[in-house]
Amino acid sequence: MKSMLTAICFLATTGMLHAQDAAEPDQSLIQAIQEAGGQAIPLAKGDARLSVAFHLSDKEINDATLAVIANAGSVHSLNLRGTAVTDAGLATLTGLSGLTRLHLEKTGVTDAGLAHLAGLGKLEYLNVYGTKITDAGLAQLAAVKSLKRLFVWQTEVTEAGEEALKKAVPEIQIVPDFRRDREREVVEAGRAAEDAAKLVEELAAEIEGQGKAIAEATTANTAAAKANEDAQKAVATAAAVVEAANAAKAAAEKAVADLKANDKSPADAVTAAEAAVATAAKNSESATAAAEALKKPAEDSKAAADAAKKKLDEENNKLNELKKKSEEAVKKAAELKTKADELKAAAEAATAAQ
């Protein structure tokens, strides 16, 4: 019997809730809000709750304006951003039992005004950006246990005030959260310092490796230069041999000519001289061929020497760049380490002071 009564009560209550959810919005209230310069929009079809906004009005919205929504339990959200509403106007909001979201950005609201919000049992979102709210104002919100999001940009709220409110309302998220942001900044600074120190180590390893590359390039350059020097000497020597052979040929040809010019020259002397010319010509051809054979290797040797020199210059330039980058990295790492240490010390001091 008792369980049956409980079920009946449950069904009755559920039916009442569904009936409330399906209720039509108060058209007279919507009209009154519009006439006052605001907008009122139902949250959904068949939902009596209203989203009310005065921040876009072309009329002056002040404390007196809020009388139109006094005790309106169907107001779900209210936007008063940038209006002339003050602490006195917030007293009108005490009857908004269904208020969940409240925008008070850029208004004249102060700590005293927030005291009027203590009884709003469903308030989940509050924005006081750009107001004169201080830690004392946040203390007024400690009674609003339903509060989940609070925006305090450009106010006079401090970390101490935020931490006190978070203890009173553990589920609340405050933006900006000074302590969380400070802790994140400490972590990020520490990571940046670690990354910078790691870069210094990496560059040191690269410089060491570059030293080995330069040693190898130096050895290759020395060998290529020596090979090129030998090749050029061989070409020069071959050219000298060609020149001597050509001179010998010319001398032999002159001797033949001289002998033939003299009618008294013995025939066997002329024959011997002509044989000498033939030999000199053959020697000249051989020397020329040998010299020609040395030209291409000499050109290749010079190209190899030039390439080896260019490679060595590039490796040296790379080393200089790495050293410069390393010097900058060392300086940056030191700066980041100092910053990280300072932030950590400041965070520890702030935590100790709370």
C-alpha cells in the first residue's frame, strides 16, 4: 500500500513537472520586456523559460527598467551587458528563482550588488567582466553553491579571492583562474627551459660531428690538391718534352737543308741527316701524344681539387653557423632558465602566502 502511494505521488509529481515544462511562455511578460527595450525569447517550443536580453537595446536600460521582470520565475538567462544597471537594480533580481545565467559585463555593479545574488539557487553562470568587483564581492558569492562559471576579466579580483571562493564552491570554474594560469605558466616556462637546454646539447653534438666532417674534408682537400699539383707538373713536364722534341726536329730539318744547299756535301751525310729528321719527327709526335693524354686527367684533377676545396669551405661555413646558433641558444637557454626559476619561486611564495 505504501509503495503504491509512493508510485502515485511520483507519477503526480512527474506529471506536474512535464506540465510545467510544456507550459507556454508568458506573452504579457514578453510584451512588457519588449516595451521596456529588451528582447525575450523562449528557450524552446513549449518551454515557458525565457532568455532575456537588454544589452542591444536602443533605450537606456537602468535600475528602474528591471522592475518589468521582478519576481519573474520564468527568466532563465538575463543579459545586462553595458547597461546603466547598478547595485540597486540587482535587488530586483532576488525574485528570479529560475535565473541560471546572468551577464553584468561593463556595468556599474560593485561588491555590494553581488550580495543580492546570494539567494539565486539556480544561478550557474555569472559574468562581471570589466566591473569594479573585488575579492569582497567574490566572498558574497560563496553562498551561491550552484555557480559553475564565473568570469572576472579586468576586475580587481585577486588570486586570494578566487581561491577562497573555490574552497566555498568547489565545482566553480573562474576565468581567468590566476592560480591555474600561474601554475600552467610555470610548467610551460620549465618546459621551454628544458627544450632550450636540449637544443644546446643537440647543437654541441652537431658541432662535434661537424668537426669530424671538417677533418675528413681537410684530408680529402689535401689529397686532391696534391694530386692536382702532381698532374699539373706532369703536364708542364710533358709540354717541355714536346718543346724540346720540336726544337730537335727543327734543328734536324735545318741540318738537312744546310747539307742540301751545299753541292759538296757527301751523300751519306745527307742521308744520315734525313734519318735524324725522321727520328726527331717521330719523337715529336710521341711527345705530343703523351702531352695530350695528360690534359684530360689534369683537368679532372683540377675539378676534383676545386670541388674538395669548395666542400671544405662549406663545412667550415656550416661550423661557423652552428657555433653562432649555439651561442644564441646558450644565451636563450640561460634566459629561459632564469625566467622559469623566477616564476617557480614566485609561485611558491604565492602558495605559501595563502
